[in-house]
Amino acid sequence: MKKILKAAAVMAAFLTVTAAAFAQNPQGKQENSWREKMMAEKIGFLTSAMELTSDEAQAFWPVYNRLEEQKEQQMRASRNAYRALSAALKEGKSDDEIAEILAQYTSAQLASADLEATCISEYGKVLPAQKIAKLIVGEEKFRRMQFQRFQGQGQGPGQMRGGERGPRPADRPQQK
């Protein structure tokens, strides 16, 4: 019975994301297909890791999707602030100009931290604390899994064609 509920929760979550993805992209453009696949995989992974019931999944995923959109917007703002800071250094801007851009960067970083706290609070309205903790751990595990997958394709740092490793910089410690 528990397996059936888990499978139903995964299927409901998958259908929700798939429907949302097609609503946003009616032509089914190729450039978003990898993102859609990754998100579907992430939803299945997190649903399983969190051990969501179908009722929990139904309440949780709309909240999660809404907050993920906000996180993405905030990440863009942080990235833009970082780029502006980097460009200011390269262009040799004055200390006053850099101080202003640095304040924007700091503000973006603080807003990201505030959003994380808001997310946990919002998740607490639909899930118990233990499942929120499983979400946080599950997201990190999924991120690491995706990073390892990316590296395994020979496209990650230190990778060469065919997946073999290139020479290591002398200042980087050797892994054992």
C-alpha cells in the first residue's frame, strides 16, 4: 500500500510539472527539453527522498514550484550583481563606484538568504519539519548527482575528451 501511495505521489508530481512545462512552452521548443527532463527527474528523486504521501505531494509541489521561481529570479539578480562587480574591477572603476556595486551585491546575497528562510517557513505550512529536512538533504544529493553526471560526460573541470582526466595544476592537492 505504501509503495502504491509513493508511486501515485511521484506520478501526480510528474504530471503537475509536465503540464506546467507545456503550458509555458506550447511549441515544445528543444532548448527547454533538457530542463524539463531534469526537473521531472528532480521531482521524482525528491518525492522519494522525502517519502511524500499523495496528499502531501499535492499540497507541497505547488508551493515548491512557486518558491523555486522566486529562487531562480533571486539567483539571476545575484549573478548579475556579481558580474557587475567583476566588470567594475576589470574596468578600473573608482572606489566609490565599486562600493556602490558591492552594496548591490551584498543586498542580493542577503535577499537570497532571506528567501531561503521564507521557503522553510512556507514549506512548514504543508509539511512536518522532518520532511523539510529531507528536502534540503535531497536537493543537495540531487545537485551533487547532477554535477557528477556532468563531470562523467567529459565536460566538467579537469575532464578531457573521452572522460580521461587532464593534468592537475601543481597548486591543487591530489585526491586519493
